[in-house]
Amino acid sequence: MKYLVTGAAGFIGSAVTERLCAQGHQVVGIDNLNDYYEVALKHARLDRIKHDNFSFIEMDLADREAIANLFAEQKFNRVIHLAGQAGVRYSIDNPMAYGDSNLIGYLTILEGCRHNKVEHLVYASSSSVYGLNQKMPFDTADSVDHPVSLYAAAKKANELMAHSYSHLYGIPTTGLRFFTVYGPWGRPDMALFKFTNAIMEGKEIDIYNNGDMSRDFTYIDDIVEGIIRIQDVIPQPNPEWTVETGSPATSSAPYRIYNIGHGSPVKLMDYVEALEESLGVEAKKNFMPMQPGDVYMTYADTDDLFAATGYKPAVDVKPGVQAFVDWYREYYNK
Ligand SMILES: NC(=O)c1ccc[n+]([C@@H]2O[C@H](COP(=O)([O-])OP(=O)(O)OC[C@H]3O[C@@H](n4cnc5c(N)ncnc54)[C@H](O)[C@@H]3O)[C@@H](O)[C@H]2O)c1
């Protein structure tokens, strides 16, 4: 099959591309290689994907004409849309980046799918859509109408936009709410990477809300396995569905939303301890108040993912953090 993977130079996109190519699929990857974090790492991720069935095109999602031409020329069977401006905190100071990449850019992908009969669009949403929700675990049946950052609001908007296209044009769409993804080839703007950098340089690490936070940390291989399985589960229309009786994660249209998380929250301080053990160094900790846009805890209910794919993410934090540290030492030669 022929796939478009957007964000192919990104953390999750490069790992998904690698898996699809290894399975023998043809993959076209696009990415604008922006400098939100070190561009060399994006190039290095692309260099890993050494398959004849992979081709990479540098392209911006917001370039309507280029994206429309790409879809018309390539005739993709399926699209896995992982490009976008990531990061909750960055969205506080740089909201426009999210308008361009996550709203306009997302619409260009929907339009491409609409005009070229793509059989399934799988796209990245986020656990951040749960916003002010305090009911645990987070269930896709819960309300997600109260985001606490523009990043989260744009992800929720993506889900709504997908629903309108699934309804109007019958495009099967699946939105995946990822829960704090970490592991080798990860993102330098995320806690694990930042902590590792700081600890190795003998600097302090900033610990928000005085360490009183939990995250449902999800290992990259678990995320990839979930994506690979779910893209084979093409949502079907359900004429029996009604707003009154059905879950908001489903529809009369071919539309689905899933959580992909480990399904067990880990305290931030336990995560730090796992990192200290892996590095063999105790961190100097700078305890800070809660950051704007942050949430206290994330915790995924993964029953729907399991029911649809038979898969439940399984890698625990200790081996996951160890695998990250091993990769980090090798990659940076430290
Ligand atoms: N990693 C996580 O913990 C996590 C959690 C929830 C949601 N997500 C979402 O999953 C997706 C992938 O995340 P990731 O961790 O791989 O992030 P990433 O930043 O490593 O990957 C995203 C890629 O998209 C590219 N990109 C950004 N704007 C673009 C544009 N306008 N045109 C073309 N390319 C563009 C970037 O260059 C980058 O390589 C994102 O949508 C992110 O918001 C990630």
C-alpha cells in the first residue's frame, strides 16, 4: 500500500515510517524540518530510514498548493498525519505557529483526503484535550470541552474538523490521543530529554508543581504498535448511532477517537528517580510552581484501543527510561 506520513522527520513520524517501510509498504514522508528543536536530530532520524520504498519531500503543511499537488500526483491509499507544532508550553508564547501548522495545515490534509479518495486518515490528537477534566482515568466518553492551552484547543478542533469531513464526504478518520510519549530518538523539548541534558552537565532540573504531578508515560514502541494496528481498523458508518445514545468518540459517520497511553500514571518524582538510576547520578532539583497550561495528572483508559486491536501498551518506565539513556549516550557520544 502507499502511505503518506506527515512529520516523517519527527519523533513519532520517523518511527512509524520505519515500521511501515519494514512491512514492505511504500511511504512518502513530508516534513518542513523547522527549527523548533535541533534540526540535526530530524535529519538523523530521516537518515535511519534506509529503505528503497521510502521517499522524503521537504514541504510545509500550510502550503495549500504543494499539498494538493502531492495528493493528486501520489494517490495515497492511507494517510498518517503526525506533523504539527507540538508542545503545550510553547503555545503560550507562540500561538500563531499552532494556527498555521495545526489548523490551516490540518485542513490542507483533510482537503487532500477529500479530493483523492483516501481510504483512512489517522491523525495525532493529544491527552491535553482532557483539559480541566478531573475524572480518572480519562475516557474518550468524557467531555473535552475545556482545554487549558491553545495547543489542546487546536487538537480538539482537529477532532471536530475530522468529524465534519467524515460526515460530509464519508472519509474514515481516526484520531489518536497520545499520552506523553518518550523513548529513543525523542524530543529535546520534553522533560526526559531536558532532564538528561541538565543532569549530565551538572545543572539543576526544573521540577514543576514541586514534583506533585503524574503522567501516563507511553513508550515509543508501544505508540508505534498502536498506530500500526489501528490504521488497519477502518472506521465504518453506524446508522444506529445517535448523539443521545452513542459515545462522542464514535459517530454515525466513519469517525473514531482512541486514547493511546500506557494506562497507569507515574509520579513525576518516580520518573526522575528512574532517570537518576539509569544515569547513575543524583539530580540537583529546582522545585517550581505549576506552569500555565499544565495539568496535574494524565491517565488513559485504553479499553477501546484494546477492544479494537487486541493491544495494550506494556513497556514500563524503568526499562523505557533506560532505553532512552542508552540511546542518548550513544547518539551524543557521552
Ligand atoms: N510526543 C508526545 O508526547 C505527543 C503527545 C501528544 C500528542 N503528540 C502529537 O503527535 C504528533 C507528533 O509528535 P512528535 O512528538 O513526533 O513531535 P515532533 O515535533 O518530533 O514531530 C512533528 C514533526 O512535524 C514537523 N512539522 C511541524 N510543523 C510542520 C508544518 N507546518 N509542515 C510540515 N511539517 C511540520 C516538525 O518538523 C516535526 O518533525 C504531533 O502532532 C504532536 O502534537 C505528541
